[in-house]
Amino acid sequence: MVEIIVDGKKIKAREGNYLLRELKKNGFKIPALCDHLAVEPWGGCRLCLVKITKEDWKGWSKIVASCLYPVEDGLIVLTKDKEVEEARKEVLNLMVARSPQTPKVLELAKEYGIEKTSYEEYKEPTDCILCGLCTRICDQLGMSAISLVGRGIGREVAPPFNLEPPDCIGCLSCAYICPTNFIKFEENEKKRKIWGKEFEKLLCKNCGCGIVTKAEAEYFSKKQGIDPTVFELCDKCKREIYSKKFEELQK
Amino acid sequence: MEKIYRVETYKCISCGKCELACGFAHSKDGKAGTSRIKIKKIGIEKGMPVVCFQCVEALCVKSCPVGALVRNEETGAVDLLEEKCIRCKMCVVSCPFGNIQWDENFEAVAKCDLCKGDPQCVPFCPTKALSYY
């Protein structure tokens, strides 16, 4: 553990850990849209900017994305500096230009005093802020069914060739991890549809309700080493069976 | 030493107070959460409470692909780190006892965490079917 100074307050942090996570752990509020504990940081949204300096840097300082900066001994961090606020404001300004109808972005922008972007708004506004959380979680789970494609203004999240992704197992992790709810899916008791691909759900043998998809159950039971027979019943039916068993034991 | 969360099923009168207490203890923004403890009625004023066993070799922990379910060394419970959870629902289907549920309201996994060492259901149980000592 090393000691760092954040906004004049001394805190203890583990050397080499990423700054943003250490700051969050210590209760500092820093805006970030592309950070999630389940994936490695990526520096996608550029909102977690902070100013860093050290005593022996002779007054020199720099602005870094705290999600990717490793903690060093004697670091002096400023999270509410004027330059930092301005840098974040500019990032949000650009984000509002891209996503002028996204509640999460507008909410953050309002905190920094932006009601309307000073840039030209996108002609086709999108909720996707290209934070890459969906593609990163998909990579981490071992599927890589979707990825960021294209460059510049045409960059987007998509399955290969915008067709049904062959590797997708329909686990919905991308949809739930999305900070702006851009990824849409349809779901009912028996089926689930995401990225244009339809999945059959694994149905409970007893009541017929489905919680996860067949592909998901198959993949994760293999990957995590779980006997697939435990997936046969839903949680409700399992509870029913076990409460009956306990009842018998009680007699 | 760790405390023990004890359920004496023969004392349960299926009044449902523990379910209410649990729902409120896990409420957010004024909305009650799904109760982690469930009572199955088995007769007049008789019930069978079913709640997470906090298994030593827990299948939910094994099934989680991102390690969002971890053992809390202080309470001995298996805690769900909500910030890490990706909501793939694998724990919901892998629990052999069905004690992990999907909370439709919050779109989150509902799992008993022994309220971080102070189970809220215990003081509300009128017959002391639930105890923590």
C-alpha cells in the first residue's frame, strides 16, 4: 500500500491498481460511463479525467484518464480542478452532439452545465457512445460475437457483416452492461431475440418457463464445469421440491 | 467466530413478516425488492421457509463467469457484487435449491447476503423460527 493525496486528503491505495477504482473505493465521485468491474478498463469515454502531479515534478502536472492510470507512490490527484472540469465539459459537449436524446448523457451534461451542444448535432442521433463495454464483456466471456467496426463517423457496434452473429449465445450481458440502454432485445417465456438472432430458451421441465437460453446454458456449463442437469428446473420449481423434502424430513 | 443464521422450520407459522422485512431491506428508490426468503404454505398457520444456505462449495460461485459472487469473510455469506454482475442469470439457474432469483423490478439478481451481518428478517419473526447468533 502507498499513500496518495486526493483533493488534499491522504488515502491509502495499492500500488499498480488503477486510479479510478481506488478513488471510487474511497468514496470520490468521478463520472465514468465505460467503467465496469467485470471488464478491464479501456479509456473509452474520457470522462474520468483527473489532474495528477507529484511533489518533485516542479509544478508540472498533466490530465490523465484515471481508469487507465496506475497508482504510484506520492501521487497528488485533483478531481475537481478547473482544468479538469473544463476538459470533462468538452468531452460531454461532444457526447451530447452525438447522443442528444440519451437520458444518461444529458443528465451528466446537465451536471456540468451543458443544456445544448455547441457543436452541430448528429443528423442521425444514436444512443451508442462507443464505450466498448458490450464488446469487451463479449470478449471476456470468450464469444467475441460483436465488435466495434468502421472508422470515424461510421464507427459502430455490430456483429460480423451485420448478419446474425454465429458466436452469440444470447446471454444479454451486452444489453445489460450498456450504460445508455442502446442494445435492444426482445424476450418472452420461450424465446429471446438479440442482434437479429433468435434463441430458444431452456425450458423448465416442470412449469415450462425459461430463464436462460439453451446455447448459454450449454456454453457456461462447459466453461465453468457445472453439471447441466441442475439447469433442468427453474428456481421456483426447485424451491417447491426442496420445501417438500424438508417437510418430509420434519415429520 | 462467524455467526450462525438458523431456521427452525417447525416454528414457522407462515405469517410472511420475514418476506416483507427482506423486501424492504433490499428496497431501492422507494420500491421494495424481491424477498430472498420464501415461505411455502403447508397448512393452516404452517409454513416452510426456504432461504439461501450459503453453501461452502457453492454452485452459484462456480457458475459466475465474472466472479461477481464472492464469500464475505466476515459474515460467511456469499455476497453478490452488484457492480460486477453482468446479469447473465447463470447463478439463478445453477442454484440447486432455487434460492437465487431474478428481480424483475430492478432487473437484477436477488440473493440473500445476510444483510451484511444483520439479517433484517430475524427481529421480525414472531415465533423465533429465524435466529442469528
